[in-house]
Amino acid sequence: MKKRNLLVTIAVLGIAAGAAYATRSSWMSGPATAQGPRRPRLVSVELAKAERKSVPVDVDAIGTVTPISSVALKSRLETTIVAVHFEDGAKVNEGDLLFTLDARQIDAQIEQAEGVLAKDQAQLEGAQRDLRRYTDLVGKGATTQVNVDNAKTQSDTLIGTIKADQAALDNLRVQKSYTTIRAPFAGRISVANVKVGNFVRPADTQPLAVINQMAPVYVTFAIPQRTLVDLRDAMGKGDSKVIATVPGHRRSEDGKVAMVENTVDATTGMVTVRGIMNNARETLWPGTIVQTKLIIRSEDSVVVPTVAVQRSQNGNYVFVVRDGVAKVQPVKVDRTFQGSSVISEGLAGDESVVVDGQLLLSDGSRVEPRARKAGA
């Protein structure tokens, strides 16, 4: 009896399950049927406008800051340092006194040379008096012509001696000028490698100090040879511009192209370019590695945010939204510039393109725009 009741129960449950399965469409979709047909799903996306504007044609490179003028100060005399007139690393102006050297020996030599010159000048005056006297006497027949000639020879000899004395004195005065070392141009000076009391000489390999010109400065970098023709044309028109930025900082310096090397490196296909930067704020320090941007010219182009450009096996494309429908639009990207892509083919400007939400889109998807995130 128990077995029979169990079979009956199983049969009843099976019939109930079959009935529920057969009527599933009615009890699962009943509310939806009451609400009418389901609306097509809308994809929420962010949009941006394709713009037509002037965009610079530029080349990015890594450059090195080099001073236009750099001098290593050395002594021309064998003597000692008696005074240092600057602070290490200070900014100096042209003509500033930097070092004073011991000049006592040269001062003594100058006094000696002045004494020799004065003696020879006195002898010359005596010889010229003798010449005048003998000249008067020979006219009266009181002396011979030989005495006149000898007096003239003595006078001429002393004239030559005085010239030599004056030259020796001038040389010593030049040597005296070497005892004061001044800045040949304005710039930044290094640490003083010698202090008061150090003995210096011309044969020393280490300079007393080094001065680097800080404004203006050179920035040297290399560009591909394919841009050389455009660059030379821009230089002829005066349109070239160089911007140098220290990595990790926003401050930069502007300048222009000063020189293009006369040969292309055959191993790399690069040509060296040197830009001259005003550097009035001393942003660029000699020896610094900087990010350089060479602006060759500006062109009127269509630009879109780079995040709008998608890539596929068939090339680049963007989603263009018209009347709430996203369409795939193939494009050709010429270059990128500061987060934007320059479109050479595919867009005319003023189109609405999708910049976020592309992963959920396909050609013909219906979309609804949403506000762009702050800073996007």
C-alpha cells in the first residue's frame, strides 16, 4: 500500500511540473506583455566634437643644454693667490674682479725697467746736445765731420735703446695686468678650485674656476632626415620655433633654430639641430637633458581627442553619432598633438564622435550622450 501511494505522489508531481513548463511563457512574461513591446537598449556614451583648427607640425626629441660661451680661468703667471672676490656658484657680470694674484715681483721689475728707460733717455738728451754742438762747430771749421757722424750714430743708437726699454716696460705692465683676473662675459661661475695662498702657474691642468654663459644658451638635438627639407624652408621664412622643457617641470624656454649640421649621420639617418634659447629665467642649466619640441609650421587640420580613435584589422576608425545612432567611420590619422589626433581623411569637422563607451557599441547602435567627466 505504501509503495502504491508513493507512485501516485510522484505521478501527481510530474503532471504539475509539466503543466508549469507548458505555461511558463504566460506566467514569466505576463507583466511585460501588459506593459507593451520592449524598447531598444540605449548605450550611454561620452561625445566630443571634431574641430578644424590650426595645428603645429612639430618634431619631439631629446636635447642637451650647452653654453654658448664657456671659459676655464687659468693663471698666466707663476705666483700666489692673494684674494678671491666671488662666492662659489655666483652670478657674475662682464668685467667683475674674480682673483687677485701676488704682483710684488712684477712691480719691482717695472720700477727697474722705468729706471733703465730714464737713464737711456738722459743719455739720449746728452747725445743730441753733442750732435747739435758738433754740427755748429763743423760749420765753423772747428771740428771734423767724423765727430758729427759719431755723435749722430750715438744719438740713433740711444733712440733704438729707448724703444727697446719702452717695449720691455710695456711687456711688464701687461704681465702686471695678469695679476687681476676678471670675468670675460656674464654668466655663472663654478666653485673656486684655489683659495688664498695657493701657488698657481700656467702649466696647471686644473683651472682656477669655470664660467658658463647662461643667457642665451644652446639646446642641441637630432631630428629625422625626412623633416630636413621642411625645416630649412621654415628657417628661410623665419617660422621655426624650438621649445625646451626640463623633464618633471612645466617651465619651459622658447627659442629658434640657430644651426643645422651640414651632414646627416648615415648610421642613424638623423641630423643635428642647434636651437638658441633666451633662457632669461635660467630655466635651462648647462648639461641638462631636456625634452625639445621643434615646431616647423602650422596647418589647418581636423582634430579629435586621441581616445576617440579605435583600431581594427582594417585600420583606424571612430564612432560618429548622428540622430542618436552611432556609425563606424574609417579615418586616417596623420599625427598626434597634445592628446589630440590630426585626421587627414574621414572627417570634415564638427562631427560628434564617441570618446568613451566604444566597447559596448557596434555599427548602428543607438546611443544616449552623457556629460563628460571633469578634466576629460
